[in-house]
Amino acid sequence: MTLRWMTVVFGALLAGAGGAAAGDKTDVVRDLAGRVGPIVGSALACRDISRPRIQVIVDKFTAVISEASSGEAERSDLTQLLDRSVADGRSAVTSGRIDCRVADRQLGDLERSIAGPGPSLAAVIAPSFATATPTGRPQTLPSPAPRSAA
């Protein structure tokens, strides 16, 4: 699935989640973690992509996970899914399946889809995002993958 289509699907999922029940929100977050994680992971593997840009996405998604989960076990499950997806994204860069230009473009598209017109990630999935304080351990960025000699 191309990133442009993924952005459309991302927006549609967000738009459809507005009146969703708790279980539906969890399903949406689970799906989004599988889509957002590889983008974050590939960006993390690239030294030229600014860490604060990535941290904004991680912080927002961590707050969304906290808001969408009904308890610590569910929060842990969603966080582990995101972590696995991030690892897949890092692996895509380190194995050469994706390059840092593509990773940067995907991160930019994700940033625009979150900040763009229409319902925001926070407003749709986690209505109290602005006042939310993440519970549990804080999510922090790992250091970038070592550069391979080319």
C-alpha cells in the first residue's frame, strides 16, 4: 500500500472512530500502531531525520494508546505492538528495503495527516488528549542505528 493511500486510510479510520466504543477505539489504535510504527522506526534509523520530529509522533501516539486502552494489560499490549512495528521499520532501513529519503517523506506525510484539516488523531481517538497525562512508563526514542559503510 502506498503512503498516499495509507494516509487516506489513516484519515478514514480517524473519521470513523469519532463515536466508537472503547473496544472499537482499541481496534483502531491497534491498526494504526501497525501503520505508524514502521514509519517511526524507519525515521529512527536515519541520522538525518531530527529526533524532535519523531518524538512528537511518539508522544502523541503514546497518549492515544493511554486514552484508548481500558487497563494496564491492554495498554501494554498496544505499546508492544507499536514497539514491534517500530522495529520492523528500523529493519526496513538497515536491510535496504527503504532509504532515508523515503523515510523522511513518509514521516512528513504522517506529520501532515495528523496536523492537517479535518479531525485530528487526538480529537478523534482521544478527546481529552490535550489534558491527558500518559500513565505507565514514558516512551522514549532509542538511539539511531549505526551507519553502515557504503
